[in-house]
Amino acid sequence: MKRLNRSKGGTVLLFLFILVMGFFCAFPMILIIGNSLKGVTELWKFPPTVFPKNPTLKNYRDMFQAMAGTLVPFSRYLMNTVVITVVGTLGNVIFGSMAAYALCKLRFPGRNRIFSLIVKALMFNATVTAIPSYIIMSNLGMVDSLWAIILPALGSTLSLYLIKQFMEQSIPDSLLEAARLDGASEWGVFWRIVMPNVKPAWCTAILLSVQALWNSSPNVLIYSEEKKTMSYVMGQISASGLSRAGVSAAVTVLMMSVPILVFIFSQNQVLKTMAASGMKE
Amino acid sequence: MNKPKRKRKKHAMTRRDRAGYLFTLPFILGLLLIFLPCLVNLFCFSFSEIQVLTGGGGYALNFTGISYYRKALLEDPKFNRMLVELLSSTLVQTPVILIFSLLVASILNQKFRGRTLARMIFFIPVVVSTGVIAYVQNNWVSIMTVSGMGNALTGGEGAGLQELLSQVDVGQGLISVVVTAASGLNKIIRSAGMQIFVLLAALQEIPDSMYEAAKVEGCSAWECFWKITIPSVVPQIIICGVYTLISIFTATDTPIYEYISTQEFVNNQLSFAAAMNVLYLMVVGFCILIGAGVIKLAGRNGRRG
């Protein structure tokens, strides 16, 4: 749909549409950022203001003060979250791409059955399997360790599914055959030919995984204070009722800044790779 | 004919086959060690009474047959109704979300100033969607018009400020219609981010030369859209359809999930909850199968037409 003959009025209408829809997407974020800069009186005004009239950093100061007074040093929570996010994301994306490559391009017996099982696992959400997974984690001896969060995240099948679909679209078999003829091992083909070509797919997978793991809060599986995550302690800081409403907004801004940074970085990558992809059959 | 084929298969464990198994090994292990036992446990729970053992810990299962399924389907006043409600709203939402994302993706695919920014904005709901921000994303329309900021920031339902509405001179009915419409639109946009992105990537893969050739042949933009764009993105529409269904069904903020987890964690009705979970999963699986089939069929017809 590029530069087709269209009337001026149609173009204006389309962009008006995009503008309105974009507003719907961006507004909640603007609202929260605005709120984090508001004083108490302005926060409770009705109708609500979007941009603060008397911007103040008091909410952020309060937040840092609360962070300094946590039960376990704050850096501990941060470290836990970072470990979970980094290990979980890397493992998930690498294992996911490996499996996607094998299921998509290596025609070994039984692969369809494995894939259908994996797709079925997509349908489950954490609530469904909460109790059974607790029992299994307890059998594996992983209750109250970070692995209880990391391990299930490694097997998140959404990224596998996305990457596999992308591979099917963008990697011709002939390219792989050529690489094999040149003497590349399966791992070499995967790592040096396939992975660079499905960069958009794994960038998206990284993004989704980081988003989920960064906000992961410990459930029943973790009870030691020193193993809890940042999202948990931030929830504690902001969950002290109405008087903390502003702090809560500040906490939200801080927590969402990391996924947004990752997004801005990977978005750039994704677009670049898409524009440069000369991989057409 | 069958025999020699089977024989060959048995012998031909090629290097590539081995690589295939090795590459999928982490996932197979995960499935075997975590996912399948979970599933088996869930089934066992749903067919039995769970008795927590005191002293040494652990639990024992007493087989009860399908009584919990009967309870969920025949006795429980809410489960059936919630399931039907969820399915009917999904039936409406899914096609709307798909059409909407295709529309937005094809506009974003055109060259205009600021399109990178526009693309990023549409992906925001995917990137940040937990905690307070999720609440605001879901409810900002009513926050701005009806309930005020307080509820949003504390995440609670709390005291609505609806009374304030009565002080405004506009008719109540009109406001509520506008608010409902805007909230519905908001919901669709909020769940379409990923789909827009996937479809956008697919649209970019269509070579320009195809459109140029069609133009030379005298095709209108409308014809190009139906004869070139749609058939080229059918595979991605299927992915998006499945993704949409899955994200609707695995959302934890639906009434049915809240109901099941209340039974599970608050009322301690583990077996009852397990039975409802199994039923729910069966319905969901069935829907996803049908959904993918319908989209595939529609795509094939579109390609032919």
C-alpha cells in the first residue's frame, strides 16, 4: 500500500484516524507521567488535569526515601530483578530460537508432535497451573529460589512461536543448503546464517520477555525477603493508600522506564533490519 | 509400500535429525519436566478430593470421578454464564481487532513524516502493561470523565465520583454512550499492538514492483488491497488471529479467571477449580482450533477470488 492514487480528503481522513488512535495509545503514559509530578491537591482535582500546573519532584523524593528504608537493602531487590530478567530473557530467546530453527528447518521425525505440544502450552496461563507448578517446583527443590521464576520463563513458548513463524517466512531452504555445502555445521548455520536473518523476530521476543520478567512479582514460590523482586517492593511502596497516590505514579514511571528503553533500542533495530532485509525468494 | 519406508526411517537417524533433537532438547526437557507434570496434576486434582496431610506434609488424593465437573457445569450458578459471556465477547472482539490492526498497519506502512514515532506509539501498550499503568490504560476514559484520578493511582475500585456528573449540564445518557464507545475503542487499541507490528512487518515484505505492475494493468487501490495485500499477509493474519485468541483467553483480569482463582485460593476449592480449569482449557483449545481454521479458510477464498 504505497503511494497509490488516493484523494486528498481520504489521506487527511486516514491520518486523522491514526492521530486519534495514537492518542488513545499514548495518553495513559502521559497521564501517569503528569501525575507523578503533581502535588497532592492537584492530584485529586476533578476533572483531572493532564499537565501539572505546579510541577514538583516531591513524589520522586518520597519514593527514594522509601526505597532507602526497605527491609533488605534496595539494591538486593534490584539485583534479583536484573538477574531474573537477564537470565530469563537470554535463555528464553536462545532456547526458543534453537527450537524454532529445528522445528522449522530440520525435518526430524516427531517434530510436528513436539510443535503441537508447544503450541498447546501457549494456552496456559499462570493461574491455571499455579498449584501443580508449586508441587513440581517443590519436587525439584526450587521453592524459594530465583530459579522458580526463571525456569518457567525459559520455556515461555510465545517467543518460540513468533520466531518460528518468522523463519518460515524469511529463510529460504536454499540458503541453508548453500551454507551446508560450504561446510557449515548445523550450529554454524543456525548461529551465523539464521539468527542474523531473523533479528526482527528475536528483538521482538527479547522485548516481550523483558517486559514480562521485569515486572515479575514473586508469587507463593518465593517467601524470603532477600529473594523478592523490585516489582514487589515497588508495589509495597505505592500500596499504602490514598496519601501515596503520587508516589505510586512515580513508582510506575520508574518501573516502566526500563521496558521502554529496551523498546526504543530494539525498535530501532527491528526497523533497520526490516528495511535492509534483502531476503526474498 | 509402507514397510520399506518404515525401515528406512528407523535406520536413517541422520546427523541433521540428531541436531534437530539437540536443538529442541531444552524445550522438550521443559515440557517433560514442568509442563506435562503440571497438566497431569491438574487432571488428577480435577478427578479427586485433595486431602492435605498433617504432620509430614504432602497430600493424598481420593478419587471422586466426574463429580466436580458435574458441579461446574450443572450446579454452579456462575461458571456457565461467564464462559458463554467470554466466548461471545471474543467472537466479536477478535475480528474487530484483526481488521483494526490491518487497517492501522497499512496506514503505518506508508511514507509520511514521523512514521517511526507513530509506529512506536502504537506499540506502547504492548511494552508497558502491568500494574498501575495497565489500570490507567484500561480505564482512562472513565477516569477522565467519571471517576477521577484517585482510583487509578491506588488501583482500587473505591468511591466513584459519579455524583459529580449530575452537576454537569450535559445529558447523562449522552455521556454514558460516549464513554462506553470510547472505552470499547480503547480496549481494541490496547490489545492490537502486537498484531499491528506483525502485520506491518508482513506488509513491508511485499515488493513494491507488485503494486507498480498492478497499477500499470489498471488496478485501483481497492483492488490492489484485496488482490495483493490481503493474500500476501494471510499467514500473518492467522498468527495474529491465534495470538489475539490466546491473549484474550489467558488474560487474568477476566471475570471467569477471577472467579476460578477465588475458588482456588480464597475458598480452597482446589478440585473444583481444577475441574473448571480443565473445562476452560478444553473450550479455549477448541476455539483456537476453530478460529485458526476459519481464518485459514477465509484466506484461501480471498486468494482464489
